[in-house]
Amino acid sequence: MNASQQGQTLLELVIAIGVVAIIITGLVIAATSSLRYGQESRLRSTAVKYAQEGLELARQIRDTQSSDTFLSYSGIGTQVWCLDHAATWTKDTGTGCPPIATGSPFVRSVTFTWNNPIMSVTSKVSWSLGDTQTSTQLQTYLTQWR
């Protein structure tokens, strides 16, 4: 083997290592993104479940309590309530709601707005993922049907 052939072999080796490094970097980035998007999807699905549960618990108040009790959740106009994992309602005093459960990233609030004869109910669930604050909300309209 002469000197020019050795130089070509070394150059081919450097190029091959570069190509392999680029491919491995791409695979690592794709795997990391896939894991992150999977976690975001799981959190969003859980948040939607909690928001739906908030609406169902509001319907339960309408169905099982007196009309006056049901209307008291909106006060005059709009009221925001915090709802924890044990389905305990506490009025938001303006400081925001605590997490749904200890160690949970989710915070749930339910807003009741009375506009005679309809009660608008909005269930909002928010959470943090790293530095990103995300939320989802569902809304329904209830009437006093009994």
C-alpha cells in the first residue's frame, strides 16, 4: 500500500465515523422527543379526565341538592371553586387552588356562572411540565330541570 492509499483509507474512516455519529445523534433526539411527547399526552389525558369529573360532580350537585343550594355555587354572577381528588368543594378566595392531591401536578378549578335560567359550568385543570404551564378546560350548561 502506498502513502496515497493510506490517506484515502484514513479519510474514508473519518467520514464513516462522522456518518455513524450523525445517525446515532438523530436516533437519540427522536427517542427523547418520543418520550417527552408520550409524557405530555399522558398528562393531558389525565387532565381531561379530571376536568370531565369536575363537570360530572357539578351535575351531581344539581341533581341531588335543592335549587337554592345549586344556585349558591354561582353566588351573584360568577364563583370559582376548587375541587380536590376527594370531591371536596372549597371556594377560591382569590389565591388560586391547591393541587388536586399531595404530590400531584394537577390543579382543578370549577367556575359556576348563573345567567338565568342557565348555569354555565367550566372545569379547568392546569399542570406544569418543566417550565411549561399547560391547562385544559371543558364547559357545559346546566338548567334547573326538576
